[in-house]
Amino acid sequence: MQTQIAQAVRSIRINWVVVTWMTAIHIGALLALLPFAFSWSGLALCVLLHWLTGGIGICLCYHRLLTHRSFRLVKPLEYLFTFFGDLAAQGGAFEWVDDTPMMYNQWA
């Protein structure tokens, strides 16, 4: 039993690009809490970007438009919304519309 667990732990591969990106994003977010770095315009920009990347990019574009093809958009607007989804750092558009789970695609 211990041997199987040890082999499983050794077979886990760490994606260092993702680890570095997520660490940098969280350090930047923590720096925004410092008094000299805080501004109300920065907070407003944060809320706007959260809505654009999460609400428009991921929910509307990646999930509804690209995955399910629930509606149609003109191509320039579709590309803009896909760009917003890319900014959310939740994987690319190809990963969202692919049938196989992302866990298996990532290391292929």
C-alpha cells in the first residue's frame, strides 16, 4: 500500500508556469492592501475587470457561446469576449470546448 502511494506522489507533475502565475497574482493582490497602494479608482478598475473577465469572458463567452453555442455574435465581438475570457486565466478557449477533461489534456 505504501509503495502505491509513494509511486502516486512521485508521478504528480507540477506545472511551474501555473504555480508562478498564481503566486504572482496573489502577491500583487496582497500588495493592494497596503495603504500607499490603495486607491478608489484602482478598486473600481478591479471590479470592472472582474465583471469583464468573469462575467463576460468566462460565463457568457466561454461557457454559453463557445461551449454550448447558445447564441451567435458577430466575429469581432466574439473575439473580444474570448480575449476577456483569456484574461481570466481559467484556461484557454480550446480547453473549455474540448470534450476530454482538462486534467488529462494538460499533460498530453
